[in-house]
Amino acid sequence: MQARSYSARAAVERPSLQTRWNIFQRRAAPYFFISPFFILFLVFGLFPIVFLAYLSFQEWTPSAGLGTMKFVGWRNYTDNLTDPAFWSSLRNTVSLALLAGLPQHLIAIPLAFAINMGLRKLQGPLTAVYFVPYITSVVAISVTFFTLFSWQYGVVNAGLTALHHLPLIGGLFPAENINWLGERAFIQPAIAMVVVWRFTGWNVVLYLAGLQSISRDLYEAASVDGATRLQQFRFITLPLLRPMMFLAITLTIIGNLQLFEEPFILTNGTGGAGQQGTTAVMYMLRTYQNYGEAGIAAAMGWLLFVVIMVLTFINNRVFGREGVAGKDN
């Protein structure tokens, strides 16, 4: 009798299949459905970072297999820091970052302000047009500009020649064709023009989003007080746009210091005359692919990360919350 009552009590206390399913849906199902993201992140995100850090302390030739790795400590880092070619590629990268980064924002901020203040009805179509270069294939863009910069038959040189024959202003333009991709002085400006054309529209979209968060009452009050559009832009737009400027400039720093596709295609992977188009990422690929020095290439990647981190910190001091607080104080 006692055994039967214990079995009946156990049957009552055991949850039903429906109850167990409901518990699974509430507790375990969310983790089950988001697990693909974490699995993919671990395989394609975290593992390469950890392996790259480990590889930067190893001497390894990929063709020899994983078993041939040899621990060398900080030697890969010291080899990079004493390599003139690495410093040259880093200087090229920083130079291109400045040549391509500054014009993006100097063009995008006033353009976004003009669209937001005077062309609001056309804001949608204009934003779409400016955003097209960003979503276009980088290879297609670079190949197109490679043709435009052609020495003998390029449209750029043809336009400059036509301007040279104009009266009064013709003397401002060269009489002969410029070898944009074959002369040291013109390789970086040519690459920078491609990058500016590609990313200016992206920054316009970012700044438009920031401008839309600024109350129009401020502009109306400034207009009542007699402020011109230029004064409104200087004393209202720029100060209140600082958080978006911080984001946009941070993205520009990260992207421009990792330039690869544009200079690689425009210089056919050679870096151009005097290696002026060789960026740090291009030299990293060359070190791994041509020289077979995977450990040195991995250390180069971490050194580039340090440079990006330092420049991002400086940007944070200037445009971030700390910079704003410092100005207010």
C-alpha cells in the first residue's frame, strides 16, 4: 500500500511532456537559436585573432606544415621594427590615410549640412546616390579608375589637356599628360582620389543622421537673432556634431590604415614607382606570400593594430566625450 502511494506521488510530481517543452522553450531555446552566431564567431573571429597572436611569436614557413613552428619570442617584432621597408610601408599608409581621410570629412560635413538645411525634399534620392560608391565592388571601382588614370588615353589627362587650352586659366593646368600611376609624386594622390570618391558618400550619410538629431529650434532661434547660415554651421552644427564626427573619423582611421584593394589594383600589386603605393597591409601580404615569413607577417599585423589603437585614442581625446568635457571645462 505504501509502495503504491509513493509511485502515485512520483507520477504526480514528474512534469509532463508539455511542461518540459515549455521549460525548454523558456530557458534553453534562446541559447540554441543564437548558438550559430557564437560558433561562427569563435571559428572565424576569435580563433584567427588568438592564432595570429600565437603565430607572431613563432618562426614558421606555411609550406613546411604546422609541425615546423619554432618559438622565437619577440624576434619577429624586432625584425619588423628594424626593417626599413616596414617603416616605409607604414609611412605610405599614414600619408594615404591623411590624403584620403581629410577630404572625405571636409567635403561630407558641409554637403550634409546643405542637404539637411536646403534640400530636405531631395534628401532621400541624394543620400541614395551618394551611398552608391560605398556599396559598389571595390575591384570594379579600382579597375575603372585605373582606366581613367591611363597615361595616354585616360579621361583625367584628356580633361586636363582640354582645360590647358582654355584662355586665362589654361596656365594653371599641365600641358603634358601626367603619368599618374607611374611617377612617385602622383601615385598616392591618385589612390587617395579613389578612396575619397568611394567613402565620401558614406560619411555624408553618417553626418546626415547626426544632423537630424539636432533640434531645428536652435537654427530658428539663431535665425531670429540674425545668425547667417555660416554662423549657424560654425556655432551650432559643428559643436553638436562632435559625437558623430568621432564615430566617422574613427571608422576612417581604421579603414584607411588597412587600405589594400585600391593601391593593390592601381599599382598591379607592385607598389608603383619607388614603392610609394605599398601600404602596410600590402607589405604584410608580400611578407607572407612571397617571402614565406608567416610569423613576421603576423607580428606586422599586431604592430599595425597598435598604431590604429594609438590614433583612435588621440581621436577620442579630441572628439570623444573626454575631449568635449575638456572643452567645457
